[in-house]
Amino acid sequence: MRHPLVVVLCVGMLHHTSEAILMEKLADNKICDVLSMATALDDFIAPDCRFINIKMGQKVYVYSKLVPEEGGGVFWSGSVYSDRYVDQMGIFGYFPAPVVKETHTFREDTVQIPTTNMDFFCA
């Protein structure tokens, strides 16, 4: 049985706002139920509202991995965790996979599902 939080995170990141913007899809498919912990190897500054800022050394929870398109980048989604950057905790978004190194995998089995426009919704 899947954990309800995983299903919600894999369905899409929903925001409640009247000024939302539908952004370009980063991939057609994603791998869910990965759920791992990673450590940032470098800083990453979010180029738009689909992404999250990450500081070198910060812990990152990985919730899904986008399946890269031909010639496209490899992006994962997750949230950051750090005692120093508490204001960023709980914010979900995408980041380039090479910016982090997985340190612990919580689930080995994966499920690949299509992405939807809601996966790339900006608030």
C-alpha cells in the first residue's frame, strides 16, 4: 500500500492562488516512490518558480525524478531541510540532479507515471 503523502506529491504540486502561471513542462514522465535523502554538492539558484533554491551542504528530500527527454536536463523534485534555512523548509520544487548526491534511499521500488501540466504550475 502506498503512503498517501507519496501519492499526493506524485500527482502534482498544487498551489491555491488566483495569479497562477502554467509553465512549460520539463519532462513527459516522472519516477515516483523514490523518496530519498540527498546532500547538495553546490548552490543552485532557482531560475523561475518551478524550481527551489539549494545551498551547498543542505539536505534535500527527493520526492520524484523526471525522466529526461532527448538532450534535456535531469531534474528531480523535492524540498530542502536545514536548521540554518528554516524559511525554505516545506517549499517543493525542481532542481538539477547533478547538484545533489543521494545519501540514503528510503524506497528501492519505483513507479513511472506521466507528468501533467499541474506538475509545472507556478504560484
